[in-house]
Amino acid sequence: MPPDAPWKNLFPEPGRIDQYEDSSVHIGSASEADFVEIIDDDVASSVCLDDQEVDVKLEDALEVVNQMAAKTQLTDYDEYNKKVAQDLIARSHLTHKRLFNAPDRIPHGYVELLGKGESDYNQDDVSARKGSIFSGHDVESLATLDLDFIDDPLFSMPRSGLRRDIRPRDFYMVVLGGYIGLAFFKDAAKGLWISGPVFTLLTFLMSGVMFYLMMGGLAEMVALVPHNAGYTGIINMIFDRSLATAFGFSYWLQSCLRVAYEVILTVSLFSFFPILNQPDHSSMVWLTFIVMLVVGVNFLYVRVWGRIMAFTAFISLLLIAVLNMFNLLLDTGHVGPLHNYIGATYWSYGTTDGISHGPLKTVFGQREIGGSTGRFLGFWMAWFVSAFGFTGADVIFVPTAEIRNPRRVVPGSMKILPYRIGIVFLLSLFIVLFVVNSGDGMLGSLTSYFEETVKTGSRCGIGVSEWKAFSGVTVKSVWIVAFLQQNVCYAAFAAAAFFIYIGVLAAAGHLFVASRVLHGLGQLGMVWRRVSTTTRNGVLIIAVSVSSLFALTAYITAGANAASYYTFLAEWVVTSIWLQWSVLCLTYYKFYRVVQNHPSLDRDSEEYPYRAPLQPYASIVCGCICLFLALFAGVPEMLARKGFHVLVFLGLYCPIFVFFAVFVLHKLYFKTKMIKNEDVNLDLYKNFMDRQEWEEDRVYTKSFRGTLWQAKAKAKSKWDRRIRPMLRKKLHSKES
């Protein structure tokens, strides 16, 4: 027995054992005769309560513990303290194990207690319920109870303060239709204007495949080790603390700037509605209203936030389906005042009014670079901007500390992700590319060559929507342009209203992500720890407040340089995305090597939570491509413009400079070293989640049959306790 045993000095000295004579724990006297060696197994293992013995009364179980304790002879002080500690822990485990294993029909069962508002085990107070059950106790079964858990570092791990209140079905809906954002709808127009419909569809397809493979690696890491600090915590645990700090700061800054980006685009859409855009300073009012709405949503409980995001994601999916159906009818000439059959007209050369470029753009940028060089540069730049459209879904695994049972939910979400990429993104883009002419001036920056054609053509931009809606900062969406080309004016305004709805949701979602990333940085000690402070309901007051300050930069758009600042934001965000994806791919590759050499982990085992496809080759290829696009994306961007644009250059390369500056300075100051594969401790956090999963499986994952059985049991209990006595009382009063 070590002299610093954790239970030492918690109980009185052997000479004062007599005060325990009336206690339910009967301890033999330390002065009794012969020494009897204490058995290796603990008291609780001799009781051996399993799931089939739930009908054994709690008093009988405690009596068995007392009998076993009374038969044990103790001869020294340390063994005496150890035995008392064992008995007390065994009693607590017997009580809570019975509550967990009791079926619904048992009055004191765990599920029954969840429905009682006066009980400590109320569903609305999950953190208190967990603390009352597992605080200071090992959560393994009684047959393997071991007092080593008292020194286990798992129970000295910092608690995040976040609550696992996001329901699986809400999370699945967010994966399918949440965080879409305005970037996809805008960058599709930019890609079409730069390279034509074929390269636009091809680049989005390539980015979608890369995105899915990268998300597969993230899902495997998060499913096995769902760290409370998100991606930053995983990188810190597997790779290097300096790299984790640089990644976390870059990710947080990108998410904050993305909030401002979405707010700017959302406010610019009000220019489609002249009534709402009068007077000229009304944009400041709408901007303030949207910022307050976005920040206010993030101060809600995470359970309420999850349900709101799931419901709004469902509405978004319905509206996207309506847009796709309308575009199909528009392409076949069944709707619209013109009733023109379009078909594949815009995919052929020379079939329009001299401004169609067919399937591929023949020239590139303002310099009008032609030939194969121009087409290659157009493809390169379209590929670079296509990643922006997929941002949003990469943040779905950030709140893993707030998802119920991430071991099952995260692998399940990977089955849904292909539908998001294939239907929400690629199918929608494929349909609308048949309806829009790639040479339409409303898709890109207007020139004197296109301005007259756009203004005098078959448009509704003169009488209803002012021309300012297409100048400066605005969402030049393919969908809006398609409706305006065919004179379907009210459909264009309905699409603009839908995009306002999408923009507000995306801004709220990215502020949520920014606050969680900042919380992870604070929890790991990389920034001020107070930013990770939560309320008793798991709301990150400080992290949300600090992250929302960057949304105020959207007020810069009220000045004359609004378009320049908007371009700076867009370039910063998309460069950061490619750089962060490359870091995540590199992290997964090292994670794969660690798992391969781990003695107790087998990727081919059925117990392994999730196995990403085509690994590790997919992470190597995707990581190299992402890093290449991040470093050299400025080449086609600068060649596309006449002259040197300082803000464009800063937006492209400042994210890279900031990332490496944070990495190098942190490395030099703290002198951190990269963690070797054999030193990576996956067991620490993995075992913690293994133990927590046992409780979550019993409480949160219910089958449909189990739900019906529980409802039936509750109805019967209510009938027996309330309704039947009340009816009997009334009947008795009538008879008397």
C-alpha cells in the first residue's frame, strides 16, 4: 500500500473503529486474532449483479455487501481504509447500476426517474444527472471494479462545461441541409463566368470528391477520439502543440470573418427590393438587425439551437428542391412569359446573340488570355473558388462535445454526406447550368461591352429591380440570373428572399463554430482560459461575445471601398480553407500510422467506430492538392486582373503568413516538439469516451418499439396512480 494512498486519512484511526458499530458498514476489529489476507477481488465483484438480476431488492444487495465486509479481517491501518473505501464505492455502484438496468415497469427505474420533475435525474438537467452518477466513480461494471480509478488521469481531465444536448436526428438534418451559405450560390456564378459550364461542373465535382475523402478521415478521428476541443484538440494530441495553436487560431479567425462575409452578402440582397432599400442608409439598419439576430441565436441553449438549425435546414432543403424543379420547367419552356425551350443551347457555340461562350470560355480574365493557356487558367481559378461552396459542411464535426453518442452519430452522418454533396450541390448546379448563359454580364464584373446588352435585353431589372443590385457588393447568383434572363421576375425576387434566409442561417452557424473553436483554444490553455467559461446550461457567453466582434467589420461596407473589402474577405476565407484542409489531411495521415501501430486498435475490427475509405492514399493526395492550391492560387487571380491589386494579394497570402507566423513564434517561444507516433496517447481520451458511451447508449438511443413501450408504461402508471383513484372516488361519492 503506498503511503500516499488517496483514501488515507479519510477515515478515523483504528483505535476508534467503535464508532462504526452502528453503521451499515460492519468492519472487523483491527485487534482480532489471525491475519487473513484480503482477496484480490473487491467486494462488489463478489456480488455480481448483472442485467438479468434487476429484480433483486436493493436492501438484499446491500446486505450481501455487509456480510462480505464483516467476514474480512483487517490488521493494518491502510487495509482498513481501503476496505471502507471499497464498501462505500460498491454501495454507490449498486444503487446506480440498479437504476440503469431497471426496465420501465419498475417504479424506481432510471427511465421512470427521468420523467419526474422533482427527481435528480431530470432530462432537463443532464449535467447534474451525470455528475451525481459518475463523479468520482469508475463507470465499468461491478465485476471489474478496481480502486485504481482513484489515481486514473481520466478523472482529472478538464471538463469542457459543454452539454451533450444535440439530438442525433437534429445533427443528421444539419449535416444534410445546414451551413450551406451564400458562397455556393455565388461562387457557382463566378466559376461559370470564368471558365464556362463544363469546367465549373468538373471543378465542383473534383472539390466534392476531395471534400468527401477528407471528411471521411475527420469522421474516423472524431468517432474514435471525439475531443472536447474539436479539431484543435485532436491535432494537439496527435501531432504538435504549435501546429494545433496555429490551426486553431487560423480556423477561429476564418470562421469569424466568414460571419462578416455572410452578413455582407445578406444585406446586399436587400437591394433587390427597392421598398426595403429606401432610404439609402437603410442598409445599416438591416445590417444591425441581422447581426443582433445572429448573435442572439448563439446565446440560446445548445438543445434549442440544435432544434432550430435542424428545422431551418429542413426548410432549406425543401426550397432548394423547389428551385431545382422550377429550373427544369424553365429549361423545357413550360414556365415563364417567354416559354422558350432552352435545352442545351448555352452549351453550344454561336447559338445565342454573340455573347455565348459555349461549354468552355475561350478567353481568361481582363487580359483576355486565349488558347489552351487561358482555358487552363480558367480551370485553375474555378477549382480554387469551388472549395468555397463546400465550406460549412466541414464544420459539422466541430461540436462533437455537444452531440449525444458521437461514436454512433458521426459514422451515421458519413452515410448522409454523399447526398448533400451529390444532390444539394452537384445536381442543383448541373440543372441550373443549362439555363444560364456563361457570357451574361450579370455573372461577373460588368464591362462596357456587356452593359448595353444586359440593360436592354429581356430583363426585369429596369422596372422592378434597380440596376444597383448588380454593382458593387452583391450576390450574382446563377439562380437569380437565370430567372431574370427569362423575365420570371417574381421568381427572381423569391430566390433573393430565400438567399437572405440562407445567409442569416450560415452566419449564425459560423458564429457557433467560431465560439466552439475559441472554447477549445481556451480549454487547451492556448489563449485566455476564461473564454472557455460556460453557464450552467452550457452557453459560451464570453466566446460568443468575443467572436461576434468580428461581425462588426461588416459595417465597413457602408463606405466607398465596400467591394474591395468584400473581395479581401472572400480571398482570405478561401485561402484559409485550402490551408486548413491540408493540415487536417496531414493530421489524419499521422493518426492512421498511430492506429496501425497501436496494439489494441484494429481498423478491420467490427468494434472500430468508423473506417474511412481509400486511406491513407486519399489523405496524401488531397493534402498535397490542397496545399498546392493554397500556395499558388494567387497566380491565376493576379493574371485575371489588369494591374496589381494590393487587397487581392493580401487576401490571398495573409492567411498563409499569419498561420506560419503563429506556428514559428509558438515553436520558438515554447520550444515544442512534434509528438512521436509511439508517444501518442490515444487510450486516455478513448477510454473516457468508452466509459461515457455506456451511459449514453442506455439513455439516448431508443428504438421505436422501446419508445412505444415506455409510453405505454407511463400511461398505465398515470392511470393507476391518478385516473383510476379519481374515478373510484367519484363513483363512491355518487353511490353515497
